[in-house]
Amino acid sequence: MNGTPFGCCLPPFDRLFPVDSVGHGRSDECSGDLKLETRSTDRYRTMVSDELRKDAHNLDVTVWVGKHGIESVTDELADQLQNRRLVKVKFLRAARGSDDTETLATELADAVDADLIETRGNTAVLN
């Protein structure tokens, strides 16, 4: 045996995970660390959005978008988003016209600088 457990032939730890003098992984030698960091951030976002979707399930619709379009509800929606974590928006048939709910919900989220959590049917949830 060469002193490594179970006859393992891995390179020394500092070659597997290079660390600079400050203690951070060096991206120039180990780009895999950055990819791992990105994956964990994506996983965190997915966990948060799943949690928000669960919270939104029992919410009542508080904003209805009708024939006057999204411009007529942006102020009200912005006020509600300041007071609530999530707001459920219903797009009535007159508002949809030829556009789909996803497109309208994205435009509305951009107009009030909010995150679109999900769309289901003619309803969207914003954060």
C-alpha cells in the first residue's frame, strides 16, 4: 500500500481543489468550481420558486386585467406587491385578444418590475 486509503490513487487535495491565498477557489485552474456554484444557485432558485408556487396555490385573485389592458392595472399591482409577497392576476378574455397569457404576464411583470412565478390557464402569479 502507498499510504492512501483503500488503495486510492487520487491526486493530492490541493490539486483537486486549488485554493488561492485568500481561501477562494482559483477559477483559472479549476473552472469546475464555477460551474458547481452556478448549478447550486439554479437549484436554490428552483427551490424558492417551488416554495412560492405552493404559497400561491391558495391565494385569491386580487387583480383582474380586462379590456383596458395591463396599463390600467400597473399602479394597483405595484401597490399590492409592496404589501404582499405574492399577487395573483387573472387575464380576462377581453384582455387576451390574440395574445397568450404567458406573453401578457411577462409584459405586466416587466411593467411593475416584478418576477413572474408561474402562469396557469388565464392566471399568473407575480412576486
